[in-house]
Amino acid sequence: MKQKRIVVWHEFDGQGDTSIQVLEERCAAFSALGHGEIVPEVMNISELRERLAKIHQGGEAPDIAFVPADMLSLQDQALLSPLDPWTVQAAMAKEQWASMQLNGRQLGVPLLRGNHLVMFYNRELLAQPPASWEAIQALAPGLQQAGITPLAADCRDAYWFIPFLTAHQGWVLEQGEPALYREQTQQTLAFLQQQLADGVLASQQGATQLLDEFIAGRSAAIICGEWIFNYLAQQMGDRLAVAGLPTLHDQPMVSMTSTIGFVYPGHSLQGPNREQILSFTHFMLNDESQRRWVSEVQRWPVNQRVIDQQMQTASPARRTILALRQQCRPIPLERIMFDVWYAIDVGLARFFDKRCDAREAAAFMQVCARNQIGSQLAALI
């Protein structure tokens, strides 16, 4: 009998996101068992979000999507199948399970934890990590004279924008509604603009230029996701070190964090592939699969037994990354976050392209998010 074909959408797409190696290997390993052919399909996160949002209109749906927890906000558009509490068993803490619950329903199965931003720095250029923005500014003249960027980040990406916003005591939502047209948002935009003008900060595309410049030794430090650690470690060896984000005006820069796991679009758990889908889910939760995330690409899984074992031999950098997660805020799961992400991205582009000032950019973000422009556009594409 021909194996059933299970399609998995995911967004491990950047040159440095080595997570794709484990996912593809695990898909092949499960397929070899003869329980069903698992076919991973990669795309960038914006495309993944948009394609999931179109499923309720008759768009193509995978059997599984491997997503950050905030994509639960697409439960209606993506027609996500809920799970019965007894359907899947795994060795993870209750708060990990709860991270993929929405309105009392289990809509996903966590596989990884983290997904937060940290500061990577070059030991050959910085004797110790700058703990404050003032420290970065003090180091800047000497680094600039040597042709080195003090700190780089992807300033045009909404996820990178969040730590700067939190340091100005802002946040994306207030009582479940967009809170982007605030003084804090305007202050954050103005701060970024000034730091870029002064050369203390450089804005570089997160999946390519940011990494290439850092590896080449042309940036002393970068703000980037923990998911990139394995790639940087392979490329830089002992030059690489990890630290928390610096304080800014004595306020912490707080990144978002989330679990990453399986969701089941297009009501796939109510379809003919249910047993194969659940079988693959259990396979990805077993100790061997969970251990491979650590041993092969140095990411932290949700299986607590595996974490306890790995902590005994983990490098200081790996321990730091796990510990820094405790200083982060969970990504909001409200449905409006789809539109908030779109609004921030478009607002940042308008601002840095000098099509508007900080006040106008913040106002644009708020109107765009509140009127759900991102959702409307996704429905038309």
C-alpha cells in the first residue's frame, strides 16, 4: 500500500538557521519507518504567515505547520485543529504545554523553546560584553576608527524592534488592542534614527548581511536570535561569545520569546491523515528526536529530561542562552498580532526610507494594525 504523504510547512529558511538540518533528517527518518512519507516545505516567515491566513478562503493547507506560538492567533484563518488533552503525551513542563493554548484550547504541540534575541559579540574585538548602551557609545569612537561597526541589528524587522521599544517602556498591546501610537514608540524610533546617524548602530538584513559582517569581523557585536548560535559557532569558533541585551537609559531591553511547535491547519486532524500526523508528532517528541536539537544544532527542546541531561555538559554560551530566556516576555497570542507585525514592519520601512517622521510612523502603525490592513491584504494576495 502506498504511503500517505504528510506535508510540513516551516520557516527555517535563512543561511544560518541550521535547524532545517534536524527537521529534514527527522522527516527522512520517520519516512523510512514506513508509516507515511513526511515532506518538509520551507518558506520565509512572512510567506508562512500569509499562506496560513488564506486557508479559510480555500487556500492550500499542509498537514502540519512548524510555527512560533504566536501564530496560534491565526486559528480561525488557518482552520487549526484543536487537540484533546490525552492525544499527545510528552515530558515537558505544564507551562510549555500552556504556551500553545489559546482560549482554553490546545492548538499546538511545543517542540522547541527560546526564539529570543540575544547579543553575540566578538571576543577579539571586545574584551567583555557592553552591559549598557552608554558602554557601547563609549567604545564606538575607537571601533569606528578601526572601520568596525560597534553594534548591528535588523532595525527594519518588527521582532528586532521590540527590545528597543521595551527599553523605552512601551509594548505592542494594551488590553488586547494595538498600542503603537504612544510616546514610547515615537521615542524608540527617534532613538534608533539617532544611533544610526551616529554610527553606533548599523541596520543590516538579519538573515544574511548581519551574519556575514559579524563573521568577517566588521561588527563587534550584533543583536540576533538564539536560533543562529550554532551557525555562528561553526563559523567563528572561540571568537564567539554570548551575552544579554544591554540596558538603555538604565532600562532593560526585553526580547520576546516563545515556544515553537506543530499546529494542524485545514482541520487536518479531522482528516484521513490523522493517525500518521499524530504518529509523526509523537516521533518528534521522543527523547531521541528532542536530543538531536541540542546535539546537532544546539537549540533547546521542550523535553525536560533531555534538558537536564544536556545541562551537565552544556557550554557556558549555551547555558547563557537558556538563562536569558527567563528575562524575556512571551509573544502575545491575540489574533490582532498578525496585523501588529505587519503594521510595525511597514511603519519601520516608511520611517527609515524617510517618508515620514517618528510621530507619523507611530500613527501609521496604529491605524494599520487597528484596521487590520495586513489581514485584508493577505486575503487579496
